[in-house]
Amino acid sequence: MTNLADVSDMLKEARREASLSQEELARRAGVARTTVARMETLAKNDMSVSVLVRLLEAAGYDLKVVAHGHGRTLEDILAEQRASFTRLTTAIEAAGFSAAEPPERLREVIGHSPLLGKRGRK
């Protein structure tokens, strides 16, 4: 389970990954530098969710809810599926066909594509 200390560490890591000082992150998020310092060190157990979201956004991150035990969000899975579809469309077009080809012809193309291997169904 993620606790406040973990969140504090993640905030600090996000800031460092973005190559931002506490001062620069605070300026971008519209908060005081001392607020960033308190949240990164959990001084007084200070962790405002609204400020956390602003700081993460200022560092180029989003706060997402992920089911326990899962590393990917629904958005991640959809992005992977879109990328797979794009690769498939590119391979079909590279073989000289259109995605509008009849399904049986597309299965034949997919089954013989060096980019896709022999995954086509018969």
C-alpha cells in the first residue's frame, strides 16, 4: 500500500526527473517553495492533495488512480491498443493493401507479413 512517505518520495522523484529545483517547481505550480519542501519531507505530515496535483502537473505528470497490483491504467492499455492498430495499419499499407480490403484478404496479408509474423487466422 502506498503511504504518505511513498507519495512524498514520488513527488521528489518527479521533480528531479523534470530537472526542476524546488523553487522552479513552486513557481510553476503557484505555491511557495516552503510548501514543496514540506511536502517532500512530510514536515508536519503536510500533504494537500490539491497542491500535490498542482505540483505534479507543473513537473509534467498526472495523478492517476491504478488498481492495486496493476502497473497500468486503462488509459495506458488503450494507448497500447491504438499503437498496435497503427502498426497493423502501417503493415497492411506497406504490403500494398488498404485497410478497407475484404476481411479474408486482410487475414491473408496479415498472415504473410514479415512485420506481423504468422499470426493470421485461417
